[in-house]
Amino acid sequence: MKHIDEYRDGALARAMAAVIAREAVAARSYRFMEFCGGHTHAISRYGIEDLLPANVQMIHGPGCPVCVLPIGRIDDAIHLAMRPEVTLCTYADLMRVPASAGHSLLKAKAAGADIRMVYSTLDAIRIAEAEPGREVVFFAIGFETTTPPTALAIRLARRKRLTNFSVFCNHVLTPSAIRAILDTPDVRVDGFVGPAHVSTVIGTDPYAAIAAAYRKPVVVAGFEPLDVVQAILMLIRQINEGRHEVQNQYIRAVTAGGNRIAQSEMAEIFERRPWFEWRGLGELALSALRLREAYADLDAERRFDVETVPAADNPACECGAILRGVKKPAECKLFGTVCSPEMPMGSCMVSPEGACAAHWTYGRFRDAAKAGAESARV
Amino acid sequence: MCLAIPIRVEELLGDDMARVMLGGVSKVISIALLEDVRIGDYVLLHAGFALTRLDQDEAARTLALMHEAAVPGLAVAEGDRA
């Protein structure tokens, strides 16, 4: 068992979809939000929406960290990278995200800024060790999955007494975002396909209060196509039986309590920010992390006096509404005209996990086929 | 961003590091977030760190549940394809 191909069996997916079609009550509709970009990508890539009956709809959520990072913070990273003494280390996903005035990290790099794409926080540590003359800043973003690697890098930098390493922290918290979605008046969601790898870290317990307070079922699911299909079936059964529980489909990787070591590392290094801006969701209280006072010397925001200036999105870009699940990518005027993965205008088109990029790469062909079939009928 | 891949631990290197093989390429990863990692364990690898161990028994149980859930749909799905 290699834990990949077993969960991509097409015949099994079709059979489970047939069960979904049988159990979904025709008289009602089911609107489920997959929170994670990883699920959005799997749903588009494997054509899962094609397997579902018309009254079961998937809404793409805001769980793509690249997509929810506000422009002002990308501007900050570019300003840091433009400093002659700074080497900015970043995950590749962020390179093409549009910043203010048509800027991006990629363009800043082309203009001479020392920006390096890294695979791991440990690579950034290695660069800081190898080049003591450079101020190495790690551009940290991501949900709880990506936070423990940042925490361990900070601890390692402290242990190695690195004075030329710091972290520009933009880590955000999943439960806060799920609550924000449910508090948005124009959003109608009947249940959630809950995060896969975020939940390996935080466990399934943090969703219990949300499921109970908002009376919405949450099924934590893996990122493989059969995982998603099974989770949808579990959600439909909960709705049909009037339940709103937290269930765990991803039992091979996720426990109720999560990864305790990762949690204690995060708690040691980080504390919650009073407020943080999310693209599409606005300012959310206690929704993001910053370095604790004890690690202030490793905090790039303090070391370089970063003061974030809020920046407006392109007014025609619908990323905000798409991230809340109230609009679909094809409903944006920019989609496929001036905005494509090659020339993204909004962040949802940048990351392969973004709703727009997933629809561009896979979903639009489905729409085209449907439109073709309809015109043939006429 | 939250992408992680299941991977088998091939060698323990000490200092919370381990060697894995990624499509034939040998790679050193951190296992500092897990306790008692053993050779042959499958872990989820994310950005150079093993995030969690994959439980073989639970994986087998998941696949069994999937097959069981699919039984009533098998005939329909076969019919669709015919």
C-alpha cells in the first residue's frame, strides 16, 4: 500500500457516486464547501463535480493561503526584498502573486532583488548559515500545516545563534476562517468538507464547537478523489438524518487531538494577532499568528519596522466574492480575458489550488462541453 | 500550499532527520514533529517535514469502508459505462 493509487480508483468513485445520487433527496439541494485549496484542486482535476447529481453542489472555500494573503503583505515582502542587505526566501507559490502597481516578487527578482525560492524552511536556515553577510528573511505563509516547519526553523535559528535570520510571519488559522464564512450573510453552506493536512496538526476537536454552534456538519477528508467522494456521501447522510457532527474520513492520518508536538512548538513560538486582514474576508479577530515577545529578535516585522499599508484589489477582480463562495470563477469579468495563470490579475488565479486557476486548468473544458452539447440540441 | 505526500522512511540519520526516496531521488527530511519514527513507516511529507504517520490499519479500514459503501452503486455504475 503506497497510499496514493488506491484512492484514485475510477470504478469505485463511480459506484460511490451512484450511491450519492440514490441517497441525495431530490426535493432538496446540498451546498457543501470544501475549505481547502487541495480539495478544490482534487475536485477539478478528477472531475468529481461531474459525478455528483445536480442538486449536490460544491462551493470553493478560502483555504488557499496564497489566495487569502492581502496585497499589502505582498507589498511588504517586496519592500523587504528590495533592501540591498536582504535575501528573501519564499515558497515558489508566492512569486507571481500580483502586488500593488503591477508588481510581484518575480518582477522584483528580475529587477535585481535577491529573492530565492526554497522548498523548506530548513533551506532558508542553510542559506543564512552559508552567507553570514546577508540578512536572510523567510516569507512565512500558510495555515496550520505550514506553521510547524516555520516554528522549528525559528527554534533552530535560536539554537544556532543565527543573527542574520528572521521570519516575516503571515500564518493564519483555519477555524477563524470557517467561522468568518459562516458569519457572512450572503453565504449559504449546508456543510463542510474539512481540511486534510491542517487537521493532521490541529486534529478534529477544534471543529466541534463550530459544528455545534452553527449546526453544520464537518467531515474531515483526505485530498485524494475517493476521500472527497466518501466525505460528500458522509455529509449527505448527516444532512438527511438531521445531524451536524464532526466526522473523520481521513482516519489514516488525522486523530481527534492532532499532532501534539507540532502544537506545542507553535504555542512556544507564536501568539495570536489581535487582527489580521484576509483577502475576501476582511479584518478577522484572532485569526493569525505573530512571533512572541521572547522571539522578537527573529521577527522581521520588528527588525525592519514593517508597517503594512492596506492596498486595494483590482476593482474588477472578484477574488473576494469567489473566496467567500458567493461567486464562481466564470462569473468574473476578468476570468479568461485578461486574467489567466500566465498573467494573473488576482490571487485565485495564481496558485494551482486557487478556485480560478483550478477552473481555468480543468473546469472550463467541462463548461465548454456542456455548452457544446446544448447548442447541438438547439 | 498544504500539499503533502505519503512517503516511506528508508533510513534514520539521527538528529531528527531521516532519508526517504522520492521518485528515485534520495531526500533528507526532518522527523522532529513525530515520535518514534521507524524504518518502513509511511509519513506525510510537507515542505521537508514529516507531519504525521500514516496508520496502515486505518488505511485498510478506509478502503474497506469505501468498497462497502460502493456496493449498492456498483450495478448502476457498470450500467452507466455499458
